[in-house]
Amino acid sequence: MAVPVLLLLQAACVFSMGVGLWVVCKHFLTAEIPAAIGHPMKLRVLHCIFELLVTWGMIFERLRICSMPQFVRFVHDLVPLKEDPDVVVTDLYYGTIPVKLYQPKVSSCTLRPGIVFYHGGGIVMGSLRTHYAICCRLSKESDSVVLAVGYRKLPHHKFPVALRDCIAATTHFLKSLNTYGVDPDRVVLCGDSVGGGMATVICQRFLGCPDLPKIRAQILIYASLQAVHFQFPSHQQNKNVPMASQDFAFYCWSAFLDINPSWKSTILKGAHLPAEFWEKYRKWLGAENIPERFKKGTCQPTSVPLNEAAYLETRLALDFMNSPLIAEDEVVSQLPETFIVSCEFDFLRDDSLLYKKRLEDLGVPVTWHHMEDGFHGVLSTLDMGCLHFPCSTRILDTMVHFLKGL
């Protein structure tokens, strides 16, 4: 009886080593580490860990043990939290929506700013735990009350569940500001990656809500702001750069919108967009709106015939709730002061650049910081010890400086 068990253990070890070797080989064959990244070996290690989790998740999904998103979230939530003695953290539920409330421990005789934080992760990964350190430091260093929203994710909850959760939690918070000692004139919506997209969508949605406090500002960290066009210069330059490659970004996008992945090549070529779409939105999405220094080594996309079936499959992406970048002028012009962080080596970089220009053209005050050595997801390395990137601290410092100036 012991011999078969031993053989199974040996086989499992060999298989695990094989998976690890495959991940490392795939990384060195496909991943591009830009020379300007300050710590290239750190990024390689971080990306290999990420790819290893995704690969094991895919294996378990094929074996019908659990889905890939569930496995990745289970593993990253095993990391113990580092409590800050200067911040009081309270776990709450707004209905069925889990939230974390962060409050400076030192009492204040005045009302504090309030920040509603929506974490990133492509609706696949990320959680209240992965962004714990970010929210702790935001609360402590800006002397603010921070509410982090734990919205529902893939695979069981597709569009628009996550956004509805965030809207419901934000509404509850805005109606309870007195309870938390928050100044109703200084409420900020903040998010990274897909969370940044949700922050600006909610800002747009709340413009016509006179019964709620007016949002003072929005903070968008390498935000995902459109889901219609994948041929911007940053898409060409950074399609193989960790941590948001073209393949992973498309996986998140198609899974969230419930679009068949078989349309990938058609969509990436732009064959799903009709001519009338470009007639209406070229003024906002055209590459001429992106500064020339961000276009090095790229080519102008060629027009391709419309694939009607692909258009019908992807029409949901044209909804302003998925693509706030293309909201109408009368909406965007009313948005509050905006803080934007973009990263040079980010697949989604040009979303931020285009939104910055739209806001500025419409008279919305914008504070913009561009991280020349940044990549997508770098803020999440803030508390990763030896895998920490200095860029994450610079991003947090700029956020705190902006918040203190409100």
C-alpha cells in the first residue's frame, strides 16, 4: 500500500516541477522586461509567481476542482496582514457587500476627508486583503477615513454585478458620513486598474443625484477606462510586459463581458467596430490625442471590414459603464477635480492619457503624474517586502499630497 502512495507523491512532485519549469520557460520566451524598469529581476520573479498561480488555477479548472479566479484569490488571500497600530480597521457588511473601514486612531476635533476605494485585479483577482496596506497607509498618511469595497467577481458574477455592488456600497457610505466623522465636502472616489474605471463611472452616475453629497475629486491609478479599442500605441508597445499582458487583459475583458474568446483576433484588429462608431468617437479615441513621445515604435492601425457578428457579440463594451472614456461631453465636463497616474510600461497607459486630455479640454482640473519606470499593478507591491518597487511608494506619496491639498 505504501509503494503506490510513494509513486503518486513522486509523480506529483515531478508534475509540479514540470509546471514550474514550463512557467519559467514561457516567461523568458514571451515576457518583455523593459530596460527602464529599475529592478528587472524583481519583475521577473513577480511575474513568474503570478503566472504560476494562473497556470495552476487553469489546471484545477480543467480538472473541475475550482475555477482559476477562485484559486488565485484563495492563494493571494493566504498572505497574513500587517496591522498598523495607528489605524483602526473595522470589517463591516453593507447588506451582503463586505467592506473594510480604515480610520486614523488619533482622534480629531474636525471632520476628516472620506475616500471610497475600489481595488483592481481585472474582476479576476484582488480583494480587500490584497489592498489592505494601501488603504492603511492612505488613511494614516492623509488623515482620512477610507472605505474599501469588496465587490463580487468572476467567474460567477459578470457585468454589471461588480459595478452595482460598488454603487450600492458607495451610496450607503455617502448616506452615513456623520457616523464616520467624514466631511461631506471632501469625499473622494479612488481606484486602481479596473477599480479606477469603476471610480469614474460612479462619479459620472452620481452627477444627477442631488440627495447625495457631491464628490470632491476622483483618483485614478492606471485606470481601465475603455473596452472598445485595442490598437493604441501602449497596446502595441506593452502587449507582452508584465503584469497586464494583452492575453491576460483580453481574458479579463472577455470573461467579465461574457464574450466568446474565439473573437480575440477579430476584436484586436478592430473589426468589431462599425464605421459610424469611429465617426462619432475618433475625436476622443484618435491617436492624434496622444503625445508624440508615447508613440515610438508604433504604427497607425489599418482599417478593416466590419464583422457584423463580432459587433453584435461585443456591443456591451460600448456601454458607458464599461467605457467611461467615451461618455458624452455634458457628462465629462461636470466631473470633479481628477488625479491621474499613468505608467510608461502599462498596456492600459493610453486610456489615462486620452482621459486626461478629454478632461482638460472640457475644463476639468487635472493633476497628472506619469511613472517613467512604472508598470501595471506596481502600487500593489507597496508591502511586498523584497518584491517592493520604489515606484509604488512614489505613487502613494503623490496621492497623499493631492489629498492633503483638497
